[in-house]
Amino acid sequence: MADPARDVPDARVLAERIDALMSRAQSDLAELVALRSVADPRQFPPEECERAARWVADAFTEAGLDDVRLEETPDGSHAVLGHRPGPEGSPTVLLYCHYDVQPPLGEAAWTSPPFTLTERDGRWYGRGAADCKGNIVMHLTALRALGDALPVGLKFVAEGSEEQGTGGLEQYVAAHPGDICADALLICDTGNAAVGRPTATTALRGLANVVVTVTTLRGDLHSGMFGGPAPDALAALIQMLSTLRDADGGTRIDGLDCTGTWTGVPYEEEQFRADASVLDGVRLTGSGSVADRLWARPAVTVLGIDCPPVVGSAAAVPAKARARVSLRVPPGTASEAALAALTAHLLAAAPWGARVSVEKEGTGSPFRPATDGPAYRAMGRAMEQAYGRPMEFLGQGGSIPLCNVLAGACPDAEIILMGVEEPRCLIHAPDESVDPSEIRNMALVEALFLLGYASAR
């Protein structure tokens, strides 16, 4: 191996190398997207995930990592692990990504086949193109551009069941922290506020999910004979759910602070409407800035309701109805406290003496990293070099449970959330895509960070 202190490339040389690697990045991503690595054996063969894991292991071995291997995690999935030692006394950086993807949600909903990488209007389309196989390619491109010029040690992990939320890697980290912990952890499963706008995610909302069941009768009743005085379970449920929002649609739950404000990068309403495909004439819900509502306040969503479907429904008063309710929780609010408040609110809102049960489905803690350490300073310089503008901070509506596990297992590590995903990617939806310029620029950011981090400490 060459001496990493010699022949260290500057930003211009790195950019030229990455530009020359972009055709390979596209072919790598095409191979990855073609692997139907949905970590749900009810929908896709588990062999597809194993093939993706082996692809990742082979690629990172070729890119210069040592002892790249597959480790089975407690949920039955496989994490890909590897490392590369740095010079004596140098800091260590973890590179994280995941190779499993969301299901395609029906191929008919896609403009092009979901598991065929397709270039259209300057973007690359395919399931996982952004989340998170685009980040895998970003890592590979950065490492290939650097070659042997690495003044830091590396650890690498690619998770195999992140999208299913079964906690395999979280449990593995608890049992094997030495495989994961480093001085700086690059959790590459988020992205920029917009294409060309360098951003680190500094707030992740947690969640508290429940299933609420309402029962009012021993059985359904003919609505002509009993409708009116007979208590309608579905109507009771609807009334209960309506109390979770105020008149302007904002979340209002007794016992929870719903007035938080966001101090990072703003999210302009016009941009949000475009990103979320809000129909003309339909108003956004809630008050305060869009960023306040997204990243600093609780947000309730009714994910599903069990009730008679329109087609095939009878002229009957429903005796029972239930709903799955999700509450996103901002940093500063404990998810268990939010769960208790949501449960108490629903029970108190039950009308007519209806019998109500609220079952906990799951919780996830919010996360906010410290941003005043040397890794953040080095990342800020790298992003400004690559993009020509300062790094900004944003929040993320989703949760990444691994972050809190890592914070507990590696208390001295700096955790930076970044990546190639931006709002136009439509992650988890049909027609997911990635802007190749984000793969190019974020690979340059990563390469510059790995070069600059050692001297930033």
C-alpha cells in the first residue's frame, strides 16, 4: 500500500477523478437496482437480499477495504462489514448505508420498470436509486477516487433490513460495538434540502404508533330498524380521530407541546407544495412555518381504518371499528411520553360511553446530534468546497432508530447524517429517482472530508 501522506490529491484532482468515475457509478447503480433486495420474504425471495449483500461485499473489497464479510444479525438479515486501518494515531470514520429497499408498490404505478435503472430528464429512476443504493455508489466512488490517499482509518457497514424496521443491526451493534464505533459516523441515508444545496440532517423525529379499537354493539344492526339511537362505532371512531387536530388541521394532543419552532434551514411553502405534490387550491395543514410543522412539532397521521368498504357494504350500523394512528415526535419529546399522551387523549375523547382499547404498536426515539465537534467542522469545509456554498442544517420527518443505538454504544462519536436523497427523489414511492449530480458532488464531499478530518482534530 502506498504511503497516504504522499501524493495526496487536491479538490480539483479529486473532482476530475470522480467525473471520470461517473459512468462506472451509473453501471454500478444499474446492477444494484436490478437486485430486488426487499427484505420481506412474503414478497420477494430472500436470496435477492443475499445477492445484494455479496455484491456490496465484493465491490468494497475491490475498493480497498479489508476483511469484508457478511454477518448474520438477530433478525436473520445480513450486515456487510469491513474495515481499513489508518496511519498510527489517526481517527477512524464509519461509513454506513443499507442495501435493502422498499417494495415497488406495484409496477403499473411506475413510468419505467422499478428494477431497471432508467435515465430520464437528467435523473436516474429505479427502486433504491436514492434510498439507499445511491449512497452505496457514493461511498464506492469516493473511495475509488481517493485510492491509497487515506489519512484516516475506515469502518464500513451496510445494513440488510433497515426498511423493514426489524432492528437486526441495532441488536448487532449492542452486542458488537467494536465492529461499528469510530470517531465519526457518517450515516448516509438522508440528503440535501434540494439539489445543489449541501445539508446535514440534525433532527430526526421519533414515532409512537397505536391501534385504537372502538366497540359499541354486540353485532352490526340493520340501519333502517335501529339507525339513530344505536351507537355507531365507526362514527364514534371518526369523532375521536377528529379531536387530534385543531380547526386549521394542526396536531393538538392533550399533554404534548405542539408549538415548537425550527431554527435551521427553512422549507419554503411553494417548494414544499411542489415536493409533496399538493393539489391546487388545497391548503397545507397547521400553523407556523413549514419547517416548524415538519421538524419541531408532533404530527399525527391516521395510517389506516378497518371498516366496511364502500363496495359490498350493507345497510348496517357498525358495531366495531379500529384505526392505526401514527404520531411523529420531534427531538425534545420522549416517545414513550408521547405514546402515553396519545393513548390518554384517545380514551378521553370516546363519545357515548363507547368501549375503547388502545394497543401500543411501537415507538422510536427522536434524535438530535451535537454539531460543534471537529467532524462537523471538517464536513462543513468539505461541503463548501464541493458545492461552493455553506453547509446548512435540516430535519428529517422519518426516524432512523439506529442513530440512538449508535449514540448509546459510541458516546464519544460524532454522528453526521447526509447522503444523496433530496425531496425530488420520491423515496418509498413509485418513480423513485436520484440526480446523478448529487452522487457526484456528495462523493466529492465524502472524499474531501476523509482527507481533511485528520487535521481537523
